Amino acid sequence: MDTDRTSARGKHEEHEEYEEYEEYETAYEDGNTLGGPLSEIFAVDLTAAVGRCAGCGATNPLARLRVYDRAPGLVARCPDCSRVVLRLVRGPDTAWLDLQGAASLAIPLGGRG
């Protein structure tokens, strides 16, 4: 077995994986992307809601999250630590919302009492 070739092949594959990761890391949209899909579920605009990341404790409006749409559905990550804060998947008759990465979510009700 030629260890130089094997080593070179491994480095090439590692380089390709890094390029894919780097492309993924820069291919996000801001949290306003969640506005339309979440308005189908909630009666208030959640992009102004302030969430606390369960990972690093940072608080940000949902509009600041980094939203990736290459997965099945939307994946929103914390802009400070990159942990997943929210996942939203929509089927024809059902939507699944995972907020496991949010320690809390403060939703402004717009003066409703």
C-alpha cells in the first residue's frame, strides 16, 4: 500500500469537506426568512420576539438568527455561538416547530391586553 497516495487522498477529501462546510457556513439568510412560515402558525410577528440561546445565553430577536434552508425545512442558528436555536418543518397539513435550542422566547403582543 502506498502511504503517500493514501495520505494525499485523505488530505484531498478533508479539503473538500472543509470547502463544503465553509460554503454552508456562509449560505444563510437572516431570521426575517422565518416571518412568512411562522405567520402561518402564530397570530403575531415572531421576527420581533427575543429568544435566549440555550447554548451561550445570548439574547437576540429572531430576525438576527442565521437561517439555513438547505435542510428539510428551516434551521435557525444563534449568531453568537452557531448552535441550533429553532427548526421549522412544514408538511401539507402539519408544521413541526422545535425550539429545543431556545432557553426562552419573549413574544411582543402589540398592546393586546
